[in-house]
Amino acid sequence: MKEIGGMSVLITGGGTGIGAGTAEYFCGRGARVTICGRRREKVDAVAGRLGRDCLGIQADVTVDADRRRLVNAAVEHGNGLDALINNAGNMYRGAVQDLDEKQLLGIFHANVVAAMMLTGLCVEPLAQSAGAVIFIGSIHNRLAFRGASPYAASKGAVETLTRVLAAELGPGIRVNCVAPGAVPTELNQRAGLTVEEAKTRLESLLDRHALDRIGTGMDVAEAIAYLVCADWTTGAVLDVDGGLGLGVV
């Protein structure tokens, strides 16, 4: 197992939720972390709280110039790059007969295409460090939630991408995926729910968890850290869902 201390880690979508929790986890163990997000105030708040080992960059991963600027900043901040965590994403919900094509393409751009392009930019520095790429999947690929076809399809693509890139980029770079379950994030609000509605939706899933609780960003961060450090693991999709995907009834 590799050691986190001294690593250079780039986390997209680091201003809230799982990304912010993961930044806290890695910084707390001696890594130099670069986070990004579209909202400067969110990114600055996390970076300010975590201190000088965390560099916050306002960037939109769907924009090529922003991706390039972000990778350059991460390599400079961390004196190289050991791990890319493709956490940034978006949510779009709706019945299949009512879907808007532009919004559907936007979901795939944010959740799949942008992560692929950013990964490509990181191949050179990651190869130099024998580093790792982590994608974020979803419980939506284990359980069928009505109206969630756009998001589920994009996360299904991410899981397939994990296996293909693990074969393509090995042996120098490992590629793995974490599939979280019910964890508080802002995704549901982006899909149009209020904060209270999103909370109610999460709580409605509580009794379907074998471990009888909703997850936290730190729960997911622990799994991400394992995959970053596990030097004989690649092409894996690790469910981190408190047993939600078991289909407890």
C-alpha cells in the first residue's frame, strides 16, 4: 500500500459534499490537495478551512481551457500528480418521454466526457508517479429509481470507462471507481428539489440500508483513499453504500 503523506491529489467538484470530504481526508493525512468547482465561494471556503496544503481553483471541468489550467495548477502545487479523483458531476431527472435532448447531452458532458478529457490531460504526470485515477459511480446502477435514467446511464458509462481505462493505462496507472449510496450532496437540488425535499428523499431510504444509516462524505473518502493507495487493484468498482444495493426489504 502506498502512503498518503506527501501525495499530490487533484479532486474535481471539491467545494461541497463528497469532494469536500475527500479533500479533508487527504489533507488531514499529509497530502497536498488541489480542488476545483464552478462556484468560487464554495471552493475558497473549503480551501480556507483546510489550510495551505489545499489549493482551491475556480474551474469548470466541461471547459477545455479550465481543465488545462487546473492540471497545471495541481502539478505545480503538489510538485507532480499522484491521483486524479473525478468527482464533479451533475444530475438531471425526468420521464424518458419528457427528456430534453440538450439537458441529456449536458449530463453526459459533465459526468462522462469532461472526466475522460481531464483524465487524458493527467496521463503524463500520473505515469511519472505510477499514480491512480478514481471515478465516482452510483447506487443508481444497482437499484432502478424511476425518472433517473439520464443520471444512471451516465454513471453506467463511468463504470464501463473504469474497466476500459484500467486496461488501457496499465501497468503505469491504476484506474478504479467508487459507487456511493445515499450520501448528502447537492445533486438532488441541481435536479430541482429543495433542500428539504432532498433530505426527505434520503431519509426515505434509511430502512433499506443493511447498516441502518445514511452515508457521509467521509465514508466515501475512506474508500477513495483505499483505491488510491492499493497498488495491486485496478479496474475495480467498489460499492460504498451501507448495504443499500443489497435490496433490503
